[in-house]
Amino acid sequence: MTEKKHNFFSSMEKVTNRPDTVSSAAASRRSFIRVAGAAAVTGGLLTACSTADETSVQPTGSARAAGDVVNLPTGDVGILSFAYVLEQLEAAFYEMVVAKPYMGMTANQKQILTDIGGHEIIHREFFRVAVGNFVPNLTFDFSGIDFNDKGSVLQAAADFELVGVGAYNGAGKYLKSADYLTLAGKIVSVETRHHSIIRELQYPRLDAFAGPTIVTSDTGLHKAYEPTYVLPIAQKFIKETISASALLASVS
């Protein structure tokens, strides 16, 4: 199978291009109930994080000015904060996709992208409850993505989902809490479904959803990426500087 190459992670101008309104999925009553339920579950399972996982790091508080440094905490809380950064990024991207549909977007495609965006919003709110004091509401730069072009949007979505799944797979081994690992496993299973359907939209009736570029032939498993690989990719779209030095030192 031959795929069109897309230089998704190239450098870009510093232009914030985020919609002023959230997607309709986030505004709907059904999505509100889902978010509220996720937040309630998170509050029960992830509150009172150990202070041993918070050494040498000061909480960053709520929204900050672009260009500020966001220091990820250590240990399990740091891994959850890392996931929260990625979920904010994905949710913001799909908010943009739904707010500014590409030319020729069908009703079925819009529904799929809206549903995926709704999932990412739920994941974002899930982690906000768990680690919101350590990671602010981030600001994003999507100027390198042509939201009017179907190919550009779907390739960006595929790349975000691929990196997201790989990030969960790579960081999961650092979690010490079995509860946290179980929750991460449930979320990454949904992220994998996102990647599969996006690839199917790109290359229908081919093997792109789980071909050799996605699943390793020797293990039959999805690729896993270390935080040191993922963060520089995510950073290209985030105006704040994400520092993981304390986190990486704590899991090395």
C-alpha cells in the first residue's frame, strides 16, 4: 500500500488558531452527563495523590500566559499530567475540526469526528480532575494544519492518535498504581479505536487500520513511544513550554 507522505511535524508560524466555542458534543446534555460521570469516577479513584509523587515541583495553577513553563510533577502524578497534556491537545484539535469542517465533509464523517472529539473532551476533563492543579489550560498553535482540506485534517488526526496511543503504551510501564494503570489501559483502548477509524477514512478497505506501519510484525502489538519522544512532537503545537525534567528523573 502506498500512502501520501505528510510532513505533519515540520516547524510552523506561532499563530493561535483555536475556535472560540467548543464542539456541539461537549455542549450536549449527553456529553455533559458523560463528563460529569467521568469526573466523579476520577474524583473517587485519583484524589489524594501521594505527596511523594510531588517533590520539587510547584503547582502551576490555572490558565497561564503563552510562553510560560509548565513543570510536570514526578512519579504517577507526573505520568497522569503527561497524559493530560496530550488529551488537552487532542480535544482542542477536534474542537477545531468540528467548528471549521473541511470542504466536502459528509454527515457520516462529521458524526465520526464529533464522536471522537467528544471522547477526547471526556478524557481531558477526566484528567483535569486528577491533576488540574499541576497543568494549566494550555494554548495551542494549529497553523500548520489546513482545516479546509480533508487530507490535511485526517492525516493530522491520524498522527495525533498514533502518537497518543504510543504515548500511553510507552508510559504505562512507569505507573506504580494498579488503579492508574487500569484506567490508562481503558483510555488507550478507546484511543486505538480512534486511530483505526481515522485510518479507515483515509484508506478505505485497505490494511491501514492495523497494517505493519501500525502494529509491529514481530510482536503483534501497537508501537510504544517514550515520553522523551512524544513531548517534542506535542510541543510543536503548545505555546507553553512543557518541562518533564523532574518527571523523567523520577522514572529513570
